[in-house]
Amino acid sequence: QIKREKPENIPDLKYLVKEKFTALESQNSDSDLQKNEKYMYFKDQLKEMRKQYNDNETIEQIDEDIAVTQSQMNFICPITQMEMKKPVRNKVCGHTYEEDAILKIIQNRKQQKKKVRCPKIGCSHVDVKESDLVPDEALKRAIDSQNKQ
């Protein structure tokens, strides 16, 4: 219908959509949520978690555990799956690897005349070069200080 109309006769579509949305939105109510199976299941799960972790210290401890686990994971080389001793960071994608491991891969692929894809899962960088690698001193210090503790 709009294609056939003259430009000056076309109604304000934004306004019409907003009007329709507001009308639909006003039909929603909290009672609709109370009938929704997934919503009720979610609320029940939250109640259970509150019972289990009623004490704030417990929740803080869980957060701390998550933070510690997260930081330790960053020390693991995606190639060797071991804690890095000489981490190098890829300037292009920002991922870190154990220096010896990534250099071996680069040299092997060079002999095969193939490019090196970043070994970090999910990374789309497909041409890792030795010149892109820089020592990650901050990560090395973090690993060293973690190991001293």
C-alpha cells in the first residue's frame, strides 16, 4: 500500500509501530509471568540459591574463587596446556603463548610453506608471524608472583 501512495500521503510509520507496540505492551501483566513455566522455574532456582548462600561471606568466597580460577587460567598456554614460563603476546590478536611452543609451530609451518593460525580457540587470526610476538613482561611478573605465594 505504501509503495502505491504518493510520498506526501505516507503515514508516519515510526509512530504507527510505536503505537502498536504500546498497545501490545499494555496487554502484558505480571500474572502472565506467574503462568510462565520458565520464569517460575528460574525464580525457584534463585530462591534455592539464596537458601544455600544466605551468608554474604560465602558469596564473597565464591566470587574470590572464581577470580582466582580466572587468573590462573590466563597463565595456561593454549598450546602446551601448561603454565607459561616465558609468555609472549601476539600484537595482532592479543593472545599469549609459551614462547618456545609458538616458535616451534611457526618454524614447522614455515617449512611446510603454510600460515600459522592462532592456537587460541575461537580466534580468527590466521597468520601468526614471529615478528608479531612480543615478550609479555606483565604476565611473566604475575605468574612469578603467583608462584611465590
